[in-house]
Amino acid sequence: MQNKKYNAETERLMDLMIHSIYTNKEIFLRELISNASDAMDKMYYIALNDDKLKFNHEDYFIRITPDKDKRTLTIEDGGLGMTAEELVENLGTIAKSGSLDFKNLNKKDADHEIIGQFGVGFYSAFMVADEISVLTKSYKEEKAHLWKSKGAEGYSIEDAEKDKHGTIITLHLRNNTKEENYDVYLDEYKIRELVSHYSNYISYPIKMEVEKKRPAADSTEDDPKFESYREDDVLNSSVPMWRKNKNELKEEDYNNFFRQRHFGFEDPLAHIHISVEGMISFKAILYIPSRRPFDFLNPDKKGGLELYSNGVLIMEKCEDLLPDYLSFIKGVVDSEDISLNISREMLQKTRELQLIKKNIEKKILDELAKILKNDRDKYAEFFKNFGVSLKSGAYENYGADKDKLKDLFIYTTTKRENITFNEYRKDMLPDQDFIYYANGSSIEAIKDLPQIKHFIDKDIEVLALTDPIDEFVIKMLEEYDDKKFKSISETDEVKEEDEKNLQDYVKKMKEILKGEVSSIRENPNLKDDAAYLSSKGEISIEMEKTLSHMPNNQGFKADKVLELNPNHPALKKLKTMDESSEEFKTYTQMLYDGARLVAGLEIKDPIAYARNVSKLM
Ligand SMILES: Nc1ncnc2c1ncn2[C@@H]1O[C@H](COP(=O)(O)OP(=O)(O)OP(=O)(O)O)[C@@H](O)[C@H]1O
């Protein structure tokens, strides 16, 4: 027998489970059943593909056995089992170790946060059990192993005997307390309720031997007698949910299925149940999650749908079923037209997969359009979480998908919240030539921009782009319904003759700011500010900022124009100065630095700037 310690994070998690005040302890059964089902999915696939292994459909079931005398609850499966190394690997360390940032969780929130967000699989059993044993035999070997643990101190593994491959997990329930009655988990009624609530659509029968009554042999009509006998009952529906008729299913069924498959812990925002017959036949249940997963922005994170071939799981995360920009969608796809034996490399290229992908993409976009039309608040919630994914879809692949996506974008404007390009376009002023937008970190920051006042005064609506990717998308779209997009910071063309007829003071300023700005000019539209920076050409100031944060930043710079407010006292003063004086130079530099700061750009010499400001004060 080997005694082992858990790794530090597992020990911490275990401790949390044991002392958990989480009220939803009953989820442990769902977690164990889900593990059993996964293990059988894997075995089913292996057995179907390996002639050396016997395949017997009847062996694929889960058995639950309560024992009221011993106070144990046993969950048995005919799955692939585990070798000793796999036991250590799977039950001695937590799989998601990297993602559980314990340091940032304080004790009080910890169990709700962890149990709530991640689900905790196997370890959740410690919420109801003070001792757990796992008797398991891998299909790969003759030996069986017995894993035992009483909690955080560690676990032991010893050799054992078992006939068939698979796993038997036995929970010894905790003693009842004033607050908690653990014995309920041994009640037939409670077990039935939990299975039908959480695990009804597990694809394998979940069996339990129960006591039944029947008329006894010597029973007569006048003297009815009954005898008890024991028989297996199947507790779940066991027809995969996606094969069911939509009309038979309730919202709650879809929500439970979402949790049962570990797609997320909160109810999804929406589900799509697809059943297609024709050139290609497939069934699918897809979900739009309501919340971003914690690792949403991790570039290494794999999305994908579960792919079944006629009820047999062939891939847990098939990325090729979804375009990248929809990789946040969760769900299951089952098609009899996809061969069970297909390799991952071949799968990508099959026409069937491409057809399914197209179909799924369309259905999801249609569903999003429907939510956008019928429930704007719900859509806004979705867009807050996953809008950035759709936006990247419009931008990537040289904009190949932009037309499919452009009507699904919503923006806040200087007048309203969450409006589409189409709505903006419809409400444009009769003589308005462009769809105007402004960049900034928030709508408040945008409303403070010097150049926005001009648009607000003229009652022109301006789209607020607050996400760094927004401007790239807008540049990719170029126009919407024949109206071009235009940044309020993009200057009108600088005419050649204007450049020639510059006032002397502007000429001198240009000399001082050589290499920094390509033009300087007066702009009477500026209201309260002395100067601001606009840009001309392809790269805007916002893009310069975004690009400068990219890993392979190539030093792209916006072509900047310094716009001066001729009515501002600072400008009036500047015009009276001797252009060759030091003071003129300092004022010019300060105006330029101020405009850079307003635009959110760094300035070369902040110390000098601050000293000059103080001096003036
Ligand atoms: N009944 C079982 N048969 C075979 N392997 C199992 C069984 N139960 C658990 N395992 C193995 O132990 C691992 C850890 O299980 P655990 O429930 O903690 O996490 P998980 O199932 O991987 O993740 P999650 O619960 O979030 O889906 C599983 O990935 C699986 O490899």
C-alpha cells in the first residue's frame, strides 16, 4: 500500500470541500455520474475501434447503490477505468490547477466562487462524504487498484481485485448534523429526484435496484396478498437529449443539460436545438453562455463542440465545427453522416463537416439577430461579454465575414445606448454625409473630447468606440449602406494652398514641432480647448495607441495635425509673442504636449511640462 499526499492546491480544495457551507451539496451526484458517463463514452469509442476488445452494448450502464446500514452510496460504471498512475494523476492533483487562483480568493467567498464557477468534479463528493474509496480497473491491464481517502491528509492506493474494467466509487456519508441530514442521499426517493433533475439525459441507463411489490403466489381476489421483491429500475430517460423532440423539452431541461455537460455553471443566455435532415443529417443543441468563462481571453484556450457519430462521442472539443469568432458557443453535435473512425486530420476536410459548420453558423447568427430584435437588454448583456469575438470575426480573414456580422454590432452613441448601424443610419440628419465615430476609453471620456462639442451643437449623433478593436472593424467595413464611416478626429483634407498661405506664427510653430506633426492649422470649431490633435490617412491616433501595445509593434505612427483654437486666450497670447523668443518655443511645446495628453498619448518630457505649468500658475 502506498500513502500519498495531495499536491498543495488539491489539499486546499479538499479542505474547502470538507468545510464547505455551500448549500447545493447535492450536485456531488451529478458530478460523479457525469464522470462515469465520460469514462463510458471513452470506453465505448475505444471498444468499437479495437477488434481485440469485446464490445457488448449491455455493459454500458451506471449503477447507484445506497446502503442504509453501512451509510454508503456507491456509483459504479463500466468505463475505461484507471491505472495506478492515472489514479495519482487524476485524483491526486486537480486538473485545472493553473486556473484556480486561490490567492485571490478570501476564505469566505472561496467555496462559492470555486464550486460556483468551476464545478469541482470528483472532489465535490467530500462535501457529503468523510471517506471515499475508488475501486478501479483499467481496460489496459489485469490488475485493479483501490484508492482511499479520508480527506485533506492524503490518500492511499493498494492492489485489488475486480472482474471487469470500470470504476466503483463508494462514499461513506458524513454524520448527520443539526444543519445537515446526509442520510437523505440514501433515500430512493431523493436519489430518483436528483437523477431526474440533474442527470436525466445522460446517454447511458442509470440503474438502481429497488424494492417493489407484486401479488403473492397465494393471492386471491378475496384475500389479496403481496410480496416484496427487488428489481432494477432505470432512473433516467437515457435517450440523448438532442434526439428528443423540442416540444417534449422544457427550458429547465436545457438549462440542466448545460450544467450537466459542464458547459457553465449559470443558466445559459439562450439555446438552439437543431434537427436537420437532408443532404446532411445532424442534430445539435447549442448554447450561448450568459457569462464569459474565466479564461475567455487566454489565446491558448480551445473552444469547440462535442462531436458524436450516431450517439458515440468521437471528439470532446471539435474546433472545426465553428468559425473562430463563435468559439464561445458550447454544445453537442451528433451526425450519423460522420464516420466513427475518422481521424482528426481527415475530419477537417470532409464535406459533411463543412456543411454542418455552415448550417450551425447560420443558425447561431439567426438566433442572435432574433434576440437583438426582440430583447435588446438581453442582447446588450450578450454583446458586453462576447461582442469582441464577433468584432474580431468581422476583422479577421481580410473581412470575409464582415457582411454577415455588421448588423449584429451595437454601440453607445452621444445620444443613445445599444443601437445598430442600421438604426444610426436611419436617423441620420438629411444633409449628413458620414457616419461619425469617436474613440475613447468610455462614453464619458468621449463626451469630453474637444472636437465633440461641434457635433453635439449641430445635433449630429456620434458612435462611441470604446473597444480598441472597434476602429479596426470600422476600417474594415469602410461604409454602411452607402455612407462612409468617419472619425471626428480625422481632419478634413489639408489643402495645398492653405499650407502655402500659413500665418507666420504657425510657420514658426511648424518649425519647432518638426517631425512631430505634419500640419498645423486654425480650427474655429473648437469650443473650450486651445488645441487638439487630429490625424489624416490610414492610421488614426487611436490605432497608433493600440498598435504600440501589440507584441510585434512596428512603430506605426499616425500622421498628426495640430488644430488650434484661434479664439482661445492662450492662442491670442501666443500671437502677440516674439516668434524667436524662448517663451514662444515653450508655449508651442506646451500646447502640443497638452493636445497629446488630451489624445491619450505620452509626452516626451513630462517633468518639463509640469514645471512649465507650475511656473505659469
Ligand atoms: N468514473 C471514472 N472513471 C474513469 N476516470 C475517472 C472517473 N472519475 C474521474 N475520472 C478521472 O479523473 C479526472 C478528474 O475528475 P474530476 O471530476 O475531478 O475532473 P474532470 O471531470 O476532469 O473535470 P470536470 O469535472 O470539470 O469536467 C477525470 O478527468 C477522469 O480522467
